[in-house]
Amino acid sequence: MFDFTGKTVLVTGGASGIGREIAKAFLGAGASVIVAGLPTSEPALEQVRSEHLDISDASAVAKLIGAIPELHVVVNAAGMIRRDDEYNLDAFEQVIDVNLTGAMRVCTAARPKLLATRGCIVNFASMYSIFGGPRCPAYSASKGAIAQLTRSLGVAWAADGIRVNAVAPGWIATTLTQALRDDEARSAPIMARSPYRRWGRPEEIAGPVLFLCSDAASFITAAIIPVDGGYSAA
């Protein structure tokens, strides 16, 4: 549906989960894809350039992005959650640093490259941008802040021709949600509320991301797009 031939796409957190499916989708649409993040147990994607990157390291972020000759799209899919541990302030600060400040590090480092190509950014918000998370206060706070960061950068950088949007996934079947999916007492109420009565698939996030990065979305910026099967409206 979309053609990204000749475009270079950076996907942080692109080695696993939702990020991996997004990287595969961009590759299938003709893009040159760079995935950057920490090592995972999943095999490397063929025809994709893989780079080690800790987004909590500002100098490493600047070095990697600075070495990319031309950049058209940035997808900030890297993130973490530490359920039941985030009331510990060290854990709280780590999650905020990775999910929120890490995304900002990538955005600001990429801005000069995107200015040259009139490119775009897609951040990762969450249904927790709307709901409170009693077991994950740092994750929820970071995702609420990502929504506001996206709106702020979208407004601030519109005059430069850089579009900044976010997707807000709902309950998606990934390794991060495996324990929850295996716990019937916790997963049953979630499925009962979800209009589709099922978990989303990682590849179902990729389509909206490609749309937001395509010419078809040329008048969309500072938007947060729910991709939750209607959960937040139920």
C-alpha cells in the first residue's frame, strides 16, 4: 500500500516485538531499514542493518544518528516496563529515562537529518497515556508524557516540515505481555472489555505506523492514534 523506496528508516527497539514487525513492514515497502537497540534472543532480520544502541546514552545516540548519511523516518519503539517494581525510585527513574528522555534524545539528535529530508517521527504512546497503571506508575507516567511530547514537537517542528505523531497500542501479544496473557484471572477481564475479544498482533501496529510516515498523512502531525481494537472507547 505504501512505497518507501529510496527512504532510510531508523527503528529503535526494532529487533523484537512490535518494533521488529514495523522494521519488516518498512523493508517490505522498499525502505532501507536500520534497527537500533539492545541485543535480543530473536534472530537478526535479513537485509536490515542492526546497530547496538542504549538510548539512555546521549553520546551513543548522537554518534549513531550522526553517522547516517540521510534519514527520512524515525520510529521510537524502544521502551521498557518494570511491573510491580516502579514504586522503587531507582526503577522509576530508569523507566522514565528510557521511555521518555530516551525518545527525546533520539528526536533531537535526528532533527537536523529530518530537517534536510522533511522527514517524520512516530513515537510510541500507549493506552496508559490515558489510563492509570497501578502496577506500573513510571511506565504510565512516561507514556502520558510521550503523548504531550509528541504534540509539543509536532507543533514546534511543523514549520520545519517535520511531522511528529504517535501510535498508542492497546493489549498486544508480545513477550512483554506474555505473563499477563498466561494469567487467566488477569487476562479474562481485559478480553471481556475488548470489543474484538482478542489480543492485538504486533503486525497490526505496523500498518498505522507506515500510514503516518507516508505522503497519505502529509497533513497529520501532533496526533496520537489509538491502535487498541476499541478498548479505550469501550
